[in-house]
Amino acid sequence: MFNRDTRPARIDTLIGKSSRVHGDLEFAGGLHLDGSIAGNVRAEPGEDSSLSVSETGAIEGNVEAVNVMLNGTVKGDILARGRVVMGATAKVQGNVSYGVIEMTLGAQIMGKLTRIIERQGETAPEGAPERS
């Protein structure tokens, strides 16, 4: 019934602790962030993408990826159609749209939580009107 996926996240791209990116970033596969990004972070559509942000990582912009593992800070909205995992040091200043969410005691969200429901191949926020 409850399935915890304990596989380590795939990392194709690593942004180190002393690195700073200014501008939007688009990636495929797995991205691990120890540094900071001032801009939107977006995974390529159709990919099984994962973004992991460490305790030292920070993003000032919106985030869009299938799976997000957050231990750092995001100042912007998060859209994760798969899973959002928030560690004890995670902080979000923005709205979070998710398929499944897991939060550890201490994680902070200053915004709205919206569950995404998949309907016949399309994605809609929960409570959205049905299309005929």
C-alpha cells in the first residue's frame, strides 16, 4: 500500500557549493544543487527528471521537475507532477503543486499546497472543473 522509493536520485548535472548561476536553467535527467541559482529551473518535458537541492542550495525562481528533493531554499513556485520530498531544513516561499508530498518535521512552506491529479493523460490541479 505505501511504497517508499529508497533509490538514490540519478545525478547527471552537479552545481557545486561555490557556484552561482544567473539566468534560467533547463536540464534533463538529474540535477543536484549545492550552490545557488537566480532564475527559473525547468526539466525537459517528457523526461523522468529529478532535482535535488542540498542544505546549502538555493533557488530564486520557479521550479518545474517530475521529482523534487529539497533540503535547501526555494523562493518561487514548485511544480512537481511526481513526488516532492522536503527535509527538515527545507524552506519554500511560494506555492507547491505536487503529485505526492513527503515532509519531515521542520520543513517550511509559506504558500499554498495543491495536489495534482492526472486525468486521462492530462494534468489538472485538484478541484479544477471537469472538461467534457
